[in-house]
Amino acid sequence: MPDLRIQDIRVTPIAFYDPPLLNNAGCHEPFALRSIIEVETEDGVIGLGESYGVQEMIAALNELAPHLVGMSVTNISGLRARAAQVVCGETTGYSGQEGLLPRVIGAIEVAMWDALGKATGQRVVDLLGGQVREDVPFAAYLFYKFKSHAGQTATDPWGEVLTPEQLVGEAQKMVDQFGFRALKLKGGILPVEDEMAGLEALHAAFPDAPLRIDPNGGWHVHTALNLLPRLTGMIEYLEDPTLGIEANAVVQAATEIPLATNMYVVAEKHLPPAIRQDAFRVILSDHHYWGGLMASRHLARICEIWGLSLGMHSNSHLGISLAAMTHLAAATPNLTYDCDTHYPWQTDEVIEGGKDAFRFENGCLTVPEGPGLGVTLDRSELKRLHQNYLDCGILTRNDRAEMQKHQPDWQFARPRY
Ligand code: GKR
Ligand code: MG
């Protein structure tokens, strides 16, 4: 019988290259931050997790880590209880809208599942209840973007994307390289007419592709209502068109297009008001902020009970997160839509095999082979990306300040249009 007690937990902040992608909050900085979590058992088995890398997350993970030593990696309830004591419950820290606690739990919980799987020779997908699909479908995540980062001349292979033609070019490249079926456009950036022209160009170029647009709450209710006739028949869902549960409920009441969210239903307490008001018909889950893989399986069951559809949200991430998302999606029977992933935008990797470790076929991934999450840490890359973190001077995500380096008079506004 393996000794499943936790002997040590290590948290390594890393920074990896990120292109100048645009969103309603501004522009991506040259480096995105993540935390890499290693949970080591008494037998020396190491479980891996990946999560947010902002300063308060790193501090909370480091504060909690010693309190988990001696606990079994099977004790998810113990993790939750200990984390609640140490992290002191809900804070309004991260993004000013969600709690730090479920993020901290989620980060360590994934590594505990991975350690359990590796110690017992089982895949995480099996520990989560069993595999219900061979292929996990992902969507192309299309962003408007600048050619280069502020003050730099080096451009990335995607170039500038600000016009409908450039957007179709970006989509074509994603489809050619990864075989994605569904296309998601990050909106809430350009004037509405420009983004509609982009969406219509995508629809014309890829008439069979399920489309989505996500303005991140960037539209006023009246703007969203005005656009509904043009969006009907063109998109599979409309993601967070406007601000908050009540305002989105007004939009949902006016359309058959399902509204989706990863902004306003991000914790259990948001489910009752959102369901009562029929504000959203698609929940975009994310194990990184829902408190881990088990909590995400529970969320899927809640969605099933209440007749809500389910998709998966992402942020800039590397392969440990992608592996966890794939295992979770493969174990979730009622996953309705192709999952989001930022993965094609990333060039760095922290797992062995690098970017070749994952092969998208027709936009899908299969569950990585091997026990646990099926991925192994590349220690030299971990070291390099940790050095990036130390050198880059970025401690939190600030898309707004980054945007102002490109356009000094740019002001954040949500809703903007
Ligand atoms: O990476 O710019 C971005 C996205 O806007 C991200 O921050 C969001 O969390 O992908 C996300 C979304 O669907 O809202
Ligand atoms: Mg979204």
C-alpha cells in the first residue's frame, strides 16, 4: 500500500511569453504569470498542478502548504477545511470579483489527484468517475491583437489582427494548424460595427463553424438587444454580453440564443440568483476558480439538474492546466460545447515533450497516456520560466496599464459600447 501522506508542497511562480492580445480590459502583457504546484508524497511521488501566478495567489499557496503536510492526497475535504482556515474564507482580491479560496484549493487539489493517480497507477479521468468520451473538442480562441508589444519591434507569427480580413486569416491559421470546428471571438474591444463585420466575415468564410462572441460585459443592454436580430442564426451562444446577472437576464429574455457566462456565475452563491432570473443558459466552468476537479464535476451535475448547458473557460495557460482540463472534460458526461483554450497562443511549455506533448486532431485532444494527469515536469524549463518571473518584474496581471503603453489616453470602460 503506497504511503499517500503529503511530505512536501512546492510552489514555483513562472512567467511565459504571451502575445499582445486585446480584450475589453486592455492588452495582454509580454509575460503571463502562472504557479506550478508540486505535491510530494512520503513515497516521493510528485503530483502536479498549475494555476494563477499573481502575487496574492503565490502568497496564499505558500502560506497553506505547510498546513497540509501529513494529510493524505485523498483528503479533498481536509484540503478544503484547512484552506478555509488558513486563507480565511472569501476575499475580494483577485479581479475584485471572485474569491481567492477556491482558486487556492483548486491549484493544490489537481496536484493531489495527480499524485494519487501516479501512486496508484490510475489516470485522473478514472479517478473522476470514468471516461465518457475519447476525444475532447476545443474551440479556436480568436483575439484581435497588436503586431508587437509596446516599445518592441519584434512581431509574432500571428501579426496584427484588427480588420475582418486579418481576423479571417487568424481563424484560417488556427483551423489549419489545429483543426478546430468552433470559433470564439473575443469582443468588447472595437466599436460594435467593426466586431460585427469581423463576425460576419468569419461566418462567410466558415459557414459551418459554430461561432461565439464574448465581449466580457463590454456592451450596454440596449446595444446587445439591438444586435440580437443580426446574431440570431449566426452564433451558437452569446458570452457575457453585458454587465451582471440582472442585465444579462434582460438580454436572455429577448432571445433564443443561449447566453453563456464565465464572469457572473463563478461561485456557488451565484447559481441561485442566475437560475431564478434565467440569466444564462450556458455555464462556462473552470476548475481553476471553481475549487478544483471534484467541485467542477459537482457543478456539471448541478447544471444537468437545472437544465443548463456546460462549456469550459480558459485563461493563458500551459500544459499541466491543459491536461487537467482534458481529463475533466473527458469525465464530464454533459459537456455541451467545445472547450475554450488559449493554448495555441503560448509558445513556452513546462512539461516534458514541450509543445509536441499535445497533438490536436480535428480540434480535439485525447486524454494523455499514463497515470495521473499523464504529464511530467521539465525541470530545466521550470527553472528558465521561473527566472523569467524573477526578471520580468510583473507581479500581477494589468491589461489596462499595458494598453495605455500602446494608447496613452485609453480608458477602461465596461460596458463600453
Ligand atoms: O485572455 O484576454 C483574455 C481573456 O479575456 C480572459 O482573460 C478571459 O478570462 O478568456 C476569458 C473569457 O472567456 O472571458
Ligand atoms: Mg468569457
